[in-house]
Amino acid sequence: MIWSLVKIIFFVGIIGALAWGASFLLEAQGGMQIRALGFELNFGPLQAILLIIAMVVAVWILLKLLSLLIAVLKFLNGDETALSRHFDRNRERKGFEALSEGLMALASGEGRLAMAKAARADKYLNKPELTNLLTAQAAELAGDRRKAEETYRKLVENEQTRFVGVRGIMMQKLADGDTETALQLAKKAFALKPKHEETGDVLLRLQAETHDWSGARKTLDAKLRNGQLPRDVHKRRDAVLALSEARDVISDDSSIEARETAIEANRLSPDLIPAAVMAARGYIAKDKPRYAARVLKKAWEVRPHPDLAAAFAEIAPDESPSARIKRFTTLTRIKTEHPETRMLLAELNIANEDFPAARRALGDLVETDPDARSVTLMAAIERGEGASDTIVKGWLARALAVPRGPQWICENCQHIHTDWKPICENCSSFDTLEWKRPPQSDVAMPAGAQMLPLIVGAPTADNTGANSVVPVDQDVTIEDAEIIDDDHTTLAPGNTAPTPEKNAG
């Protein structure tokens, strides 16, 4: 209220002062006389003041008109002016609207519309680093590979977008199956941005596929330095690469280098079964059986595996079956309840023709956790103990229906491999093979195989606990079934019992 009163008093005071000044000028004597070119103009005091004010306003308007004229001339000349900034803001607004609509079209799967919006955005914005990227992705979505590659090459010319352009062309070459060109582009993209995880993974996979193990190990080290891999994963994969390098060296008949690389791979990852086997064989070749046994024992403690047992047998290939059983206690006393240990001990006793001991070693494995190998071993035990052909055939027929034993299976695509490999044959993923039993559906047998126990007789337990068979038709005869198990290697030469053989396929 007080402030409003103060403003009113101040306003009245100003009006009063102006009125007093005007009346003073009207009553004042004198004035202003202007003479020019023979003319004479006389102005009173009030008129003189008004003339001065009019002249000031006229000069101000003249200056503004002059400024507008200069701005128009600069605009026509291409210089930046307020007028040009107005048009630039208008163009920029339209360009970003088109860019936004293009991104929405791209997300919606409308490739052609996204390309049109990208062209419109490029017309208004003049920002190729943005519009070219949208154009390339929209062209790929629309199936226009040529346009996409042309745009990616434009991105390569700009330092800010060079990585995006190189990566885009690399992915196109991968889709086309041009692995050699894709590998070179992956190296260039990784050099431009070494912390880009996807590019590092692609480069590592391509180097492994082309057997550039040394380059792959350098890439793996770079991924570790960039924090893209845990140290334990790096150690495992470095061992896989070292093992793969050793295998290639063996193929080149450079045995000394192969042994050293294999031993290094085993040192990096003692639980890597192929590395342990290769390192052990390297020690055997160097006549160091104790080192070989120690490597295999350490790997067996982590996971029993038939390849480890086969390499352990190679330490003394000419020993007798009884001596072999005694030497193999180094392994068989470890993880005694593991199925692999029980089947290994059964095989050793079969080779020694001690079939009761083989039966005791196998125990109830054929009932609690049967697979083709354990059931085939049971058939060999029955044959060795003098059982009838019908009983043996019953066990062999059952081996056709039970699951197969553990195999090398890709964790990514579930593809089954006959031997360990660093890269999956099916999906090309790196270090994804694991030794495990495949799902039953992967090894489903034909329906006719399920009828074999009815034809040749199914093994059953009699009152004494021994296995016998109840034949359906004593007159029916079939050829002896041959069960070949992928993960078994004969441990002793000269074995007369029917023992499974190594499956090459």
C-alpha cells in the first residue's frame, strides 16, 4: 500500500514538473532562429524543444534503416546476420524433426521411410556424422546393402565417425562370409577403439578361426587390461589358445615347441583336459614319466576323463594287465564313486580277465546311471564269465537304448563334438565346449531299436541277484550288436574280452 502511494506521488510529481516546464517555455522570451539558403525559420522555446526531439527520432529511424540495409546486403553476401540466424534456426528445427522421425521409423522397422527422413534431415542439417549413420542403418534394414556400404565408407572419411564406418563394413563382410577382409577390418576397428567389447570379441573369434593363436593371445591380453575379462576367465582362455597353438605346432612337426606350449597351457589351466593330455605326452616323449603322471593325476582330481586314462596308459605301454591295475591305483583311488573311475577299474579288470572284480568295480552303475559304455562293459563281463549268447545279446541290445556317455558339447548351441576344439563347429563360439552327457533327445535311437530287448531277450535279476535273461523266442537269432562308445579307449593290448573301441565319428 505504501509503495503504491509512493509511485502515485512520484508520477504526479513528474507530470507537474512537465506542466511547469511547458508553461515556463510558453511564457519565456526569445527562441531559435534557423537561416539556410535564403530561408529563415523562427521557433519559440517550446517549438525548438519539440524540433530537437523530432530530429533525434528521425536520426534514430535513419540509423535503423541503414542497419537493415547493411544486414540485407550481408545476408545476400552469405555473412551471418540476425536474418540468416533466423532462417538457420528454422532449417535446424526442420532437420531435427526429420532426424527424429527417421529414428522412430528405424525403430519401427520401416527402412525405406527412415532413409527418406535421413535424406531430408541431411538437406536441412548438413551434419553427415548424424544423417549418414541413420542412412546406413536404414539401408541395411531395407536390404539395400550397396547403399549401406557406400554410406559406411563416407563415415570412414570422417575422423569422428571412422570407427562406426569401419565396424559397419566389418559386420557386412562377416555376413557375406569374407572372413579375411573382416579380420583386417576388425584389427583396424580394435586399434581405433580398444575398449569396445564387441569388436574385441569379434577380433578374438576371427583370429581363433584363422588359427592366429599368437594374435588372439595379444587380443585377450588387451581385453584383460581394459577390464573386459575377469582374471580367471582370461587365464582359462589363454590356456585354450596356448593349447590350440600347441596342436598347430604338432601338425607342423615341431615337437619341441609343441611340448613347451602344451606344458604352458597345462600350467595356465590344470583342469583343461586336452592340455593335461598333451602336456603328459610331451613329458612321456622327453622320458619324464613321473612328471606325466603328476600332470594326469592333478587333472583327474578335478574331473576324471577317459582321455586322461588313455594318456596314463601310454606311460608304460608294455606292462602286464596286473601291473597296470597296480599302477592305475594312482588314479582309481581318487574319486572312487565317480562313474568314470568305476568304469576304468572295470576295464582294467576285464583286461586282466578278473571278471568278478570287474563286476564289483562296476557295481550298480548299470542300474542307477546306465549309459552305452557301462552297459557294454557289463556285456563283456557276462561274456567273460561264460554267460550264454542270449544274455550277452540282451545287454548289447540294452546298450542301444540307454543314453550315451558324456561328450564334448557346446554350451551355446548344444552341438555335440567328437573331440575337443577351441571353437564350436556349429556356432563358431569360442571356448564353449564342456564334457557332459547330452540330453536323451539328442541321441534318440530309431523306434526299431526299442524292440531289440524283446527280440534277443532282456537282462533281468534272478533270485540270487545274478543277471539272467528271459528270451521271447529261443529260435530267433540276430547278428551280434557292436556298440562303439565315443569316450572309451582300450587300455591294454591283447584283451580277449569284447571291449568298446574308440569312436572316430
